[in-house]
Amino acid sequence: MKNTIKIVVIVFVLFTGLLSYGQQDPLYTQYYNNFSLINPAYSGSHGLFTATANIRSQWAGEAGGPETQTLSLHGATGKNVGLGLSIVNDKVYVLNETHVFADFSYSIAASEKATLAFGLKAGGSFLNVDLLGLGIENDNLFSENINQFNPNLGVGAFYYTDQFYMSVSTVNILKTKRYAKSSNVVSSASDEMVFYVSSGYMFDISEAFKLKSSVMFRAVNGSPLSTDLSASILWNDKLEFGVSHRLEESISGLFQIRLTDHLKIGYTYDAITSELSNYNSGSHEFSIILNLGGSEAQQSKRKPPFYWMKNRNSEEILKAKEYDSEN
């Protein structure tokens, strides 16, 4: 009887993981540091080649809790073209999944002060489920590990000025089926399409201070709508601190600091506000953002409001205007 209960619990946890973490849904609080993961049109939007490393430990203190490591690189390769590459590793309990995707974007001048970009994401996910590691014997359902590759696609559009942005995108267009019949038991999990809609505005409070505000909606078939509301204060383009609230789920403290002209680090702590707070100590998220540079014209390109760097002088602003006029 005890063994039966154990198997039922493990199966529940396993397939909950498959359904929840097979959606390529990063669930980052610092999503603006990894925006190309959810919208390929963002790739190359700020001209510079940028590398980002991110580590997220979810449900701290809970054995087998979700852990995510991300490495991404994207930048402009010409006046209108952007390219990107991302590698994301998700691990929860016995499930380990690695997503590898390439991004392509093409941007046009929507107006004198605005840019509109379109993007395509293509790649796939390597899925590994260590069923043998569960130690369950004499059960065909757990007699072999799951190893497979699932291709997928994503598309997006990204509109932005120096102070405003609007993003619409979707990933998991192919809705790949993951698991099939085994030992006369039919169980399945599949990638559902994930839709993202996000917008934000940068308010100039004074010469030294700016207020960043943003909202993110995340919709998946069969799941409640997820809504993130964020607000932060930016001081001298060097230090950012603020709060974020994922409705009915968590509230977070945000912190970022630019150490040099090329290096920025960030930290976020998520405090769970749902009933899950009784079983874990929240989530931690760390980011390292490294600017690798680009051509002079690309560096002077208009940048989205949530991407901040050192204050640009009048000469750099003039170059940006000249770059816009050429496009």
C-alpha cells in the first residue's frame, strides 16, 4: 500500500513538472534582462551585442525545487537586422530540460521617434526524465528514462521609443507532444502555446532620477492569466531599485547596479503570497549583463526604455538622431 501511494505521488509530481515546465516559460521576475527569450523581435534592439547570464532558484528550501540557468547573446548585425542565441536549462525533481533557440529580427522606422521590429524564434528542447533515479523496481512505467528532442517556433513584434515600449509575442507554436503510451498506461504532456503581452513607460522625474513602470500578461491554455506589475526608480543610470507583484502569487524586491560601462548585475527576491508560502522560503534570481560592444552607429541606435546604460552625452544623442534618419 505504501509503495502504491509513493508511485501515485511521484507520477503526480512528474507530470505536473512536464506540464508546467515544458512550456518554455521562464517565469523570470527580471524578464527585461532576458526579453529575447519571450520575444525574438527584441534581439538587436539596443544595437550593442549583449551577453546575459541568469540563475533562478525557485521555492528555496524545498528539495527538488525548480532551478533555471540561462545564457543568452544577441545584437544588431546591420542597420535593420538583429540576431540572438539562447540556452536555457530547467531542472525540477527528476526532469531536466535544455532549450536551445536562435532568434532573427528585422526592424523598421515606424516614425521619426519610434522603431517597429518583427522576430522569429526557431530551435527546440532536449528533454530528459530520470525515471530510473526514482528507484522504483518491477514497474514497466519506470523501467526506462525519457530522452527526446522537441522542435519549436516562436514569433513576436516589438514597438519602442526612448520612453515607451509595446511587445506582443508567442512561443511553442508547434505544441509538441511529449509522452505517450507505456505499459498499457496512456499518459501525455505537451507544450502549450504561451502568449505574452507587455508594455512599459519611462518617466523622467529629474535629471538624476527616472521612474520605470511595466506590465506583463502571460496566457497559457488551461492556466489562469498571469499578470506582473513592476515599478522601479533609476538613479543616474547606475542604480535601480523597485518592486514587482505577480498577482495572487508573489511580491518581489528588485535591485540592479551598473559596476562599469560594460557590466551590470541584478538580484531579485520573490516572496510567495499564495498558500505555497507555507512550504518554501521564496525564490532568488541573479543576473549578470555584459555589453560586448558594436559599431559606432549601432551603439548610437535608439534603445528601449528598460535597457539603461551610462548617460549619453550630446554628441551620442546627435549620432542617434542621424542613425534614425538613415533608417
